[in-house]
Amino acid sequence: MAQWRCDVRISWRTQLFSLLTHGSLILLILISPWPEGYSPIWLTLLTLVIFECIRSQKRIGSRQGELRWLMDRRVEWRGQEWWLPKKPWMSGFGILLTLQQVNGKKRQRLWLASDSLSQADWRHLRQLLLSPPFGEGGGE
């Protein structure tokens, strides 16, 4: 039985941060003085940053769906059960969960931005993660 569940939405702040970061890199590549003969390197760098920006936006967009907190440091994400092998990293902007499949070796990192959850769900998730076994006084 799930102790807590929420619907994770696309984080607009994370998308904006990604676009600004990649846009800055693209601008830096475009305005930097390049010596003659460096056109292939310039074009390759520009292409790589553009494709990485597209890939980043797709990954951010794919991080949505139902997240359920189960007992014993386990969560259900995308219909699979995952175990949290280490303490999540938390900041005021988001939580980075390191997930490992319960019946497998696959690992995944899940960034939950504060704007991807409702305020009540965000507070409740932080409360769950700050209480034992992850919080102070908990075993690990």
C-alpha cells in the first residue's frame, strides 16, 4: 500500500534553466573569435550543443507521471518498483533521487523540481525524506 502519491508534472523552471544554459553556450560559440580553418570544429561544437539542448528538453518532458512512495525506502515510478540505495540530495529547488530497480541492476536518477509537484505534495515528500531512515537520527 502506498503511503504517499503524487502526479509529477513537467517543470517549467527546469526547462527554462536548460534553455538559458544551452542558449548561452550557443551564443558563446557564435560570438567567439575563431581562427581561419576552425570552421569544422566550430560547426561541430554548435551542432553538438543544439542536439544536447533538444535531448535535454525531451528528457525533462519525459519526467512526468505518477510517483508513489511505498514502505522501506521504495517508490513506484512508471509502473516499476525502485529502491533508494542512498540518501536523496535536497535543495530548496528540487530533490535528486537515485533509484535502483528492486529486481534488477538498472539505476536511474530522478530530479524532482519544486514546481513539478503541488505545494502540499512537495512539503509532504520533503517531510518523508527528512524522517528516518533518511533524516537525522535514521539508520544508514
